[in-house]
Amino acid sequence: MAAPWWAAALVTLGVVGLAAGPRGCAAQPVVLASYAQPKLSLRPYDWTYLRVDLPASFSSITMNFATDRDIISPGIWYIGYFNGLGPARTQSKMISRGRALSVSTSITVEGCPTSALWGPYCNQTIETIGCSQFSRYNNSRDLLGLTINTRKILKTKENTRRTSFLSRSNHPIGHQLESNSTSVVGVENLITCAISNDSLCLRQGDIKFYFLDIVNQALQFEITAANFRLSQSASLICYLRCNALPQRDLHDYSGDISSAPLVIKLPNIGRWYIAIEILNKTQMRNTTAPMLDTICFSFDWQVTGCLNGKTGTDCLWEAYVLQRVPKRNPSVPFESYYVPTDERALLEYSHFSLEKFLTNSSFEQFAWTYFFLDVPQGSAGALIHVQLKSDKELNYELYSKYGGLPSNDSWDYYASRTSSSNGSVFYSLQNSTDSDMDLSIFYAKEGTWCFGVKHPNYTSNSQTYMSISLQGCHRNCNQKGVCHASVDESGLTFYSFCTCDRDHGGFDCSDELVSPNGHIRQSVFLIASNAAAILPAFWALRQKAFAEWILYTSSGISSALYHSCDVGTWCILSFRVLQFLDFWLSFMAVVGTFIYMATIKEASKRAMHTAVFILTAILAATGATRSANIGIVIAIGSFGLLIGWILEFSTARRFVCCSWRINLNVPHRWPNLAALFWNTLEMLNKRFRWLYLLFGLITLSFAALSWKLESNSSYWIWHSMWHITIYTSSFFFLCSMRVNTTNHSPETTYELTRQDTLPTTESSQT
């Protein structure tokens, strides 16, 4: 089967690098990751995901997908496969018909052999800025935890340069705040690193890359250039990007550090990549101007952070790290809640008193309190649920940010009593009141999240409880479905989804697809339409065809019970058992009608019924709702009728069947073929009532059409018509038989015209 349109073309999605070609010594790119899926089959309304990790230094990625994305960013990618979109995707289906899709996927990620190299030819270097630590600083893993007052020589392939690391630990730096004539001193941790001007030299068109790891929350990150000689038309441009290599047209921050330092307030946690190049100001205006071939300079960077559990621009606000507590008997993996690591909160409870942890300060009108939590690896398919409940009106605002400290100017999601950031599809604020706030962040990234509570800077006598949890499905599918968990195709990430009931759909089963009145109407049609089984059952009982009477009666009852369970009214047995009985007995009713129309011996009928039992049971068990089943069932019934007529005809022509061989008494002279044809038509005319037979064929055609027209939205009406027409067609076919009520044989005895085929001598002897 051909792959769908979105998986048909083989394209190269992107190559990261600024170099135009090989220059100098270079290493060949190597394969960092490779994934192949020979065939992925998606039934109607099925979906699944695939996780792909792109490291920051990857060189290229090739995927068998068509895309309109022009820029590829490193990180974790999730590729979704969907066969059908919309709210009905999660709605429980009475049928699952439609075209299945299959797709083959092959993904290869290439990159340089080490993280110190980058570019499409691995001929660019990335040099670390991170401060090294000696054995006595083993407890520190980042810049903010180091206490260094030493010098160290760094050697590179280009030259030898001296880098000085100067650190002041626990050094108080005063910040004057005007508030009631009171001064506040914030305690900060400052780390400064510098490179001398005789080591960092750039040619026109060259770019130098560095990286710095920040694994804890910092106040600011500042880069300053010094000891350089530039012409008036030249500028020293610095580009920064978190967790990805910056480019001229793709970066988080940029600035001319030859004129002023570049300061990043409250930088995100992660690896920061720094690119420095020399540009001519006229060159930036797409013109050319002469400039020096090589310029040497030095620059230093400073990372500033707070100590003693404080954070904020002035180290005034409280910050708490929340610990994750897994839930007992979770319905989906990774379900857990977060509480502070403090004696003021108990692990046994999923909520804690917010007022006990709020910042108590009197220097500003509003204060901030921050909570940090970690979303574990493999749980990107879950959601973060945050709830605030108070006994009075809420005066709090809630800000959240991934990998950094939220503020008034920088946040990912925001919520308050009066407004929220409801423009994102990954954010939901529902059922909030003046005293309650309930928000969810869908598909939360793995890593560190920070939630900041902005509150008035005065003592409140309210009691507010805060709960933060990692959940599978939003609002537990609103009690309109069941939450399930699955694993993406790579096997690295769990994700959750709702399977809604018949009347609801959407991401969290909040979309009403069928109204209550519509549900009642559909239920009545689907259940009551099975009353049409009374027609063939009554005829079979009147003709004392007890086997057929049991078959039609059981088929109608099982179908009514199945649809009663299917629409959510009442289930006497499990859904799968009822579905099997419904389709199996329906198939048997159709085929049994055809077999009954062949007037053959009971032994032959029992043999044919046994074979049909097996075939129809296989159909019902392996794919009861296949649209091709109706054609298969009619074909089986027609074949059974044909076999019955052949047996009957062979008996009339004196075929003698033995257990070991077939003895055929071949006459010397065959009857006239034309006479045989007309005699056969006369026999059929005596056997059938043609008007009823015509009505049976018409209603059978309507039944096949109804089966074909069934869809998820119109299933109830067309399947109800299927019930009526299929049972009615069986009734007409049964009525078309001219059967004696006593011996179930044709009313008028018939005998095929048979010529005297005996030899003359034998005839004279008789």
C-alpha cells in the first residue's frame, strides 16, 4: 500500500553550519542515531508517536517525510502519525471502517564525533567556557557552585592562551532599594572568567564558538569585550542561544559587545552557546568596506547567582525545590505529585499550605515565591496540573517557565483570577472561580520547570492550598471516558490519551458529539430495529422449521442486547462477547436462508451448516465490522445454495456416491439439452414464487447498500436500516419457497423429464 502524502518523499530537512566548504583539518560526520520502521499500519482514527533526539552539535538529519519546515532545531522531536483528525478521533466507535494506512520510516541523524566539533564538515570547533574544578570542589557541578581563586592554562589546537578565573564566594554586594529609608543587602555569588587579548584573534568572516553550562538558576549572564582595536566601521558581534548553536539569523540574544556589555537577565538553565564574529557596519547593510584581516581582543563573562535559597533580581525572594512523590497504583506511568522538601509539608498529602512558604518582605508592593520541579525523562506525554484553592478571594498570580525563572516580562504560561495566557493549545485554565485556580500544561517538556507565585506583600489571614501533580489525562477525561497509556514507537516515552464514550470526543472528552436527545433516538433505532427478526422467525415457526426459528430469534435478541450495551444502556455480557454473537448469528441467518432454499436431504444440510458455522465464526472473530464481510457472507450463502442445487440435480440424474469411489451410470444417450433447460425452468417456476423472490433480492440489495454507507456519524440510521432490510429479505426469500407444511418438500411434486436411455434388449426383457 502506498504511504500517505505526508510520508511519501525523501527529503533532507536541514544542515546546521555556516562554513561554505572544507577548510583546514576536518573529521567526517558520524551517525549519532538511526531508526527504521519497516511498516507501521494505522487503522481508521489510529495514531502513534515517534521520539527523535537531535543533539546540539548534529550535522544533518534525513527523514522520509515531506515538510515545509525551513529550520531544524536541536532537541527532542516528536513525530505524530494520524489516520484521521478531529474530535471524533478519541470517540468510541460502533464501527471501525475505512482505509488503513501504512508507512515506512527511516531516520538517520549524523553529527561530529565529539561535541567540540561542529558544522557540516566537522571543521569548526566549540571551546568550553565552563570553569574547571579541582578535587576539593567535587560537590560542585556548575559555575554557581564553584569556589575558585586560581589560574589555569588552557591549550587549544590554534595556540596557547591564558585564562584567568576569579571568584568571590559569599561576598556581599550591596543593592540600595528605596523603601521607607531602609537599605537591603542581597547576598550574591559572582564568578568572572577572562581571556587575554593576545590569544583571541579573528579574521574577517570567521566565527568563534564557546559554550557554558548553567545547571542552577542564575540572576544574570554578562559578556564584555576589552583590549581590542577596531576601526569605526567594525563591530564585535556576539550571538547567544540556549541548547543550540546560534546563527546570524537564528539566536536568542545578540549584541555589539564592542560598544556595550551583553547582559541576559535570568538566563535559562542549560548549555549556552556563544558565537563571536567581526562585522563591518557597512557589511551589515549588504555593502562592502575594507577592514583589517585579523583583530585580536579579549572578553570576559560573569555569571551571578543567589545563595541561601534565595532568588530574584535582588536575591530577595524565596525559592523552594519540590520533590516528586509517585502515586500509589497509578492508572498511567509517572503519575505523581510534588511537595516541598520541608517539614512544613507532609509527603502523605498531595497539597500544602501556600501561606507557610510565601516570601515575607516589606520593601515592594508585590513579592514573589518560586517553586522548582523536575519532569522526569520519558514522561513528556503527561501534563502538569496546578491547583490553588482558598477560603477567600484569590489575590495571587501564577507564572510558569521552562528552564528559567519567570517574571513579569518573561514567562511561558500565566494565570490569575481575571486573566490568563489562553492563546496556547498546550495550556488550559478551566473551572476557575474567585477562590479557585485550576490550570494544566499539556505535554510538558522533560526537565526543570519553575512556578512563580506573585502575591501582595502583606500578611493575609486566608488559607490557600496549592497542589502540583503530574497526570496522564486532563481532568481524568471529564468522567466521559477512560485514560489509557501507551509508548511511542521508539519505546522511550510514555504518553496518555482518552478513549471517550459514544457521545463525546476531543482531547479530554469535553466535546459533545451526540446530544442526550440524539443519544436516546439512536439507541431506540438501533435496538428496536431488531424487531424485524420476528418476520422470518414467525414464518420458520409456522413451517415447523425449528432450527431456522431458533437461528432468527437468537440473531434478533443478540443484536438487540449488543446494541443495548454498545450505546451504554445495559450489558448482560461483555462487549466483545455480545459483538461476536451479534455478527456471527447475523451472518448465519443470511447463509442459513440460502441453504434452506435448497431442498436437499437433512444429512447434507447438517454438513453444510457445520461448514458455515466455522467460516462465519472466523469472520466474526477476526474482523466483524469489515465492510467486505457482507459480500463474503452473500457469496458463501450463494455458494451453499448452488451446492444444494447441484446435489439435488445430481440425485435426479442418478449420480451414485460411494464411500470409496463415485460410480457414474453414463447413459447411452443424453437428453436433449434444450428440453433439459426448459424442464429446469419449469421446475424452478414450480418451486419459487417469483414476486417474493424479487422482493427478497431488492431488500437484500438495500441491506448491502446500508452496510456500505455506514460511517461513524451516520452509523445509527444505516445500521438500523440494515437490521430491517436483512431480516425482511430473509422473510421474502423464505416466502418465495413453495413448501408443503407437512414434509417441507415442494408443494407440487416434480420430476425432470427423463428419456428412455436403457438399451433395447434390457427394455424388452423388462
